[in-house]
Amino acid sequence: MQNVVFPLSRVVPAFAPEQGNFTIERSRTCLTWKPGKNSHVSETENTPAPARRSRSGGRQGNSRRGGPAIRQSDWRIPVNIDRPTEPVDAEGVERIHDATMRILEEIGIEFLNTEAIDVLQKHGCTINGTNVRMGRDFMMEKIALAPDQFTLTPRNTDRQLTIGGRNIVFGNVSSPPNCSDLDTGRRTGTHVDYQNFIKLTQHFNCIHFAGGYPVEPMDIHPSIRHLDCLYDKLTLTDKVVHAYSLGKERVEDVMEMTRIAGGLTHDEFDATPRMYTNINSTSPLKHDEPMLDGLMRLARRGQPTIVTPFTLAGAMAPVTMVGAVTQSLAEGLAAIVLAQCIKPGVAAAIGTFTSNVDMKTGAPAFGTPDYVRATQITGQMARFYGLPMRSSGVCAANVPDGQSMWEYMFSMWAAVTSGTNVVYHAAGWLEGGLCASYEKFIMDCEVLQNFQAYFAETVVNDDTLAIEAIREVGPNGHFFGIQHTQDRYETAFYSPFLSDWSNFENWRDKGAVWTPERANKIYKQIIKEFEAPPMDDAIKEELAAFVAKRKEEGGAPTDF
């Protein structure tokens, strides 16, 4: 190894030789790192070694070691230690609340489901055809029944999630019909693509739940698509899963498959949340038949619903962001009230998908300043109502470029600063949700790991204040070689798996590989090396038999 010269403006290298095997000479402009006779640093030595197997399947990574594909963080539930940003003062919160209640009292919400209408009528709501009006005292009484936090327990209980409080959990991109990578470009999603994205979902410890389909497998008929997709999701992952509320057959099948995969009796499944659904209102001011049906079916069995109105300011909601948020709250709270009428105390969360449109074209925009403020205001109101909150890691960009990342970062900072508890679409989203990108999935996971490192508690004690280390170095030395640094250099800072911290010359000499190209290589290596998490053979056979039986029965009815 040759002497290494670092200008003082450069970052410290990503390795530190063992104590005693080097010397550092300091000048006014640079540090010269001189190896001793026993020093040797190679590319191989700087590559993480394979990690131990974990009971959750796949490879269990940590900040020091990872699987052969990447270096990743440990599985953990991040706790957002920052105070939330609150753009609205106390008077403003009361005015938004009053306006929300006025919408529910004076204008009403359309419930396009006869069973839901019957339930709400029995609870004293004012019904006019499909229009439902609710008094504010009734509303607040029912909302107060919903818990401010709840758990979701998948088949691997080590992957249990607590939703609410200061916890923030991240899920994969959900529901795009298309996918893309650098090799073959944009294309319609297939079953193989679906399975590949599920494998990425399982692999990354920073992805906590397997939400909707990360890409729609358009080569599977819609009548049986949910059966194949949930079988894959329950066997290729051991994380919390979700049911689309798109008809009773799909919802009932997913609940039954989740029960089987967990080795649970019906009573055990009903006793605590094991999975969930997310429903969207049909803005403005409507809830449709299948979404409400799914909410009610899950509520009867003690399973939670996230209610997420899709309110684009200037299109399906007022052009003012405060007005759009207010409409969104009215739509969301009305459905949560229905769940409480079905089963008092059932878990629920309020979601926000309030953003603006491009007023020149009408196209949805995401990751905008208006999106951030709308999310933060919704966070204030979620805390006012005592409900956990969902937001999303979204962008409008069409390719995994700079725009995709700055819009995504705006969306993620909206989640962090609003006090969001559940982040949908946290990895892989492109084109306003029309495309799942393999490279973007990897790029987003790097960001999520950065956020998890950011959430680390700041410890102030004698050790971290490092007075003795400062005394030892004095005004003319350096901190590279002292014991205080040597004891901590491997874990002192976040170490990326995707970012390239090389200087330009080194980056150029290694091939000048851009970030999406590095992400492309990583995603393919993860899929190549993937190992499914363990599942009892008898349970897997029972699950497969259920799928076969339901396919023979025709699955779910469709219009095709």
C-alpha cells in the first residue's frame, strides 16, 4: 500500500488501519497516511462479510456487516425523536375542526353501500338517499373509541409493528400497473416482476410491511390474481400484509390466507390485528361500495383500516390547501366512524394523500411544498383526534433521476416532520404511482436507512463529550490514530451501501458509474441470492390447498 495523501478539505477514508500499523504526517494543507510494515488494505477486506442467518429468513444485516449484496441496517422500528412541525396555531386547528364538522353536519358524505347506510341510520345519522350527515357530538364520541396506537402481528412475531405514538414504519410501493429497470425499460408488470419486488421487500430491514402489490402482475387473470399474489407475499415474506378492499371474495380470501399462514385459529386471528386494509374515498365527498364493504368486513374481525382520501387541490378538492385538508379530514373521519359503529374500539388510522395539481395540465404533482404543508397540517389534526396517521413517499418524476429524489425527499421530510406513523410507497414509486422502478427501490432504501440513522438518540455523556480525547490530541495533533477514534470508527457514522463517496478521480477510474447503474447491479444481486423465510411445511401445504380450492371455485368475480 502506498502513502495516501488527503487534502484537509477531503473526507476521511472509509477505512482505518489497526492501531500501530500506520503514521500520519500533518502539514498545513494535507494529511499523509503512511502504512506501517504490517499494513495492508484491499478491496476484499473492505467488503462486508456474509451475515448470520436469522429466523426471519433472508439475510440479517447490520450497520457493520451485511449480506453479500449490500451493507444494511438491523431490523428495528424507527422512533421519530423530533418534535413535529405545526404550521397552524391553536386557533387554526379549532377552525379546521369546526369546518370539518360543518361539512359532516351540513353537506354530508355519500355512502354508496346500503349496508353502511343501514348501520349509520341505526346509530342516529341523518340519511337522505345515499347522503349521510353526522352531528359533531356523535362524531367525536365515535372517534374517541379508536385507539391512538395498535399493533400488527404477522406470521413472524419478531416482525410485529406498533402503529402510533412516535413510531414510523415504511412500506413498499403499491399498485402501479407498470415497472421499469435500466435493462429493459418501462413495461407492463408481470408475475415475475411482482415476485422480484416482494423479494426486495423482504430483503430490506428498512421496509417494515408488505403493502399492496408492488407492481400489478397483469399476466394473471384478475379473478385469481389476489390468490397468487397473497400466496407469494405470505411465503416470500414474513412481514405484515394488506388486503385490497375490492370485493368480499378478495377480502375474505386474504383474511383466511393470513390466518392459515400464521397457524392461527379463527378466534386467535380475531383477537388482535394481524393484517389491515387501506381504503380511499372517491373525492369529493364519496365512499364507494367495495371499499366500505372491506372496511366493515375487517372491522367485524378486529382488523384495522387506514382511511386515505385522495384529495388533489384544484381538482377533487378546493384549490386552497387548508380547504383540501379539511375536506380530506371529513371524508376520512366519516369512514372511521362507520368502523366504530361496527365494532367499538377497532383500530383505525387516518391517511393523507392531499397534494396539488399542475394547473397548466391538470397532472398530479407530488413532493411539492404544498404537499409538505398539507401533510404537516393533517398531522396536527390527527393528533387532535387521537389517531395514528399515514402518508406517502411519492414523486411525479418519470425516471430515477434527480427530480425523483428531490421530490421523494420532500415527501419523506413531510412524513418525518408531520409525525406520520405509516409511510406508504416508501420505496420504488415513479410516475405518480404508475410505475415501480427497481433502481428507485434501491435508491429509496438508501434514503430510508439514512433516516433511521438520523433518528438515533443523541447521547450526551463523558464518553461522547470526549474531553480527554481533545486533551490528548491538543492543538497540533489529529484524531485518526487515538484510541478513542479506533474504538469507534466502524460504528461512529452511517455507512452507505449505495452512495459513492469517492473523489471524482477515483469515481472516474472505477468506471464513472452513476447511482441508478449501481442500484441496478444491487437489485439483481439481491434477487439472485434471495432465500425465502422459513415456513412450516404443513402450513405451506394448507395455504397452497386453499389457493387451489378457491381457484377451482372461480376466485373473485370480475367484469372481464
